[in-house]
Amino acid sequence: MSDEQKSYPVSWEQMHRDAKALSWRLMEKGPFKGILAITRGGLVPAAIIARELDIRLIDTVCIVSYTDDNKSGELNVLKGTPEDSEGWLIIDDLVDTGKTARAVREMMPHAHFATIYAKPEGRELVDTFVTEVSQDTWIFFPWDLGLEAVPPIIKSRKS
């Protein structure tokens, strides 16, 4: 296996399908009194899951964990969590290294933590997820993408 990072682009349609699949898994885990979305990545899945599970109470925990050049940096909590974690559902798009998940888990120890995607280093920190991807995969979410032509995979490896 090469040291080359893999890419996994996610379309809006796939994000919607995966969030709905997560909703199906979460139906048996509730009821939940509210959703705590980890910003910014958890906002879109949280909206879909809130609709599917008919949850009206939605809050956010605002944490910056990546720098502008997509490198993992120091955690900066911009907005914290509700005081009582019992009955809450935490939603994020992805658990990667687990740094953000670990911090939110400490703030909300009794909440149910769910993500759409999980990488091996952070997977143990979430209770429910839909798809596991390898640690060396970079997920490109639809809100980060624009339409453009790209070379075939085989051609990109030669450069």
C-alpha cells in the first residue's frame, strides 16, 4: 500500500442517503431530547436527522480543529455544550483522529454520539456510524466541492 492519500468525494445526494441511513440506525437508540451538531460538518447531517427523527431541539457545539490548509491543529472551543448531556444526540459528519470527538465526549459524557463516517483512530469514540473509511482517506464533503474536470486515477499516480 502506498503512502498516497486516497480521496473520497461525497455528493449532496450521497450525504442525504447516508444521513437517512444513520437516522434508521438511531431510531432504536432514542428517543432523544435534542441534537447537538458539531460545527460545521455536523450541521447538514443534523438537519436531515432532525427531520427524520422529528427532533425539534437543535443546538451546536462550535469547535475549530483544522487549519485553513486542512491540517489538524489545536482545538479551539468557540461555543460549548448544554450542561446536562443525558438524552442528547451528538451528530458530526466524521470522526477522524478523535481529537474533536474526545473533547465533545468529555463535555457530554452521557450523550449518544453518531457520525456519518468513521476512521479507525476515532471509531471507538462514537456509538453509531454508517461508513468506515481508511485513516489515509480524505473525505471531500459536498459543501467543500465545486464542479471541475479531474484526470483518471491512473494518470494522477504517474505524476
